[in-house]
Amino acid sequence: MIYGVLFVIFMCNGYAFLLMALDKKKAKAGSRRIRERSLWKAAWLFGAAGALAGMYAYRHKTKHRSFVWGMPLLLFLQIMIFVFGLSWWVTTT
């Protein structure tokens, strides 16, 4: 069970990271961009770590306050949910 959860989290983070990379590529090319709403949705689906890594790996959205402050806050929230969920799961099994 835990491996399935970890796999889903890993995939969501990879997806968020790739979305940041793709949006940066589109920004450089001047083509149609990915909506910020879509970037945030990927981050909210337990992909905040990947989105944050993509932000700084590609230097993308690093001047937007909502991303600079929101992504780390969202990551902290997701870590807390994971830790409390894992501790609950360990104590109930």
C-alpha cells in the first residue's frame, strides 16, 4: 500500500517538474503557455516538491510572489499531511 502511495507521489512530482520545464520552453519560444492554474493544480496534487524543483532548475516563475512563497508553503503542508497520514497508518495497522 505504502509503495503505491509513494509511486503516485513520485509521478505527480515528476509531472509538475515537467510542466515547469515545458512552460519555460514555451515562454522562450514565444508560443502559447501553460496556465498558471494548471501549474498550481499539478502542485496541489502532491506535486509541490517537483514544481518547486522545476521552478529553480529552470529559473521559471521565480519572480512571482505567489509561486515563491506559495510553493514552499504548499510543500510544507504536503509533508505534514504525509507524515501525519503515515503515523496514523502505522498506528492503526
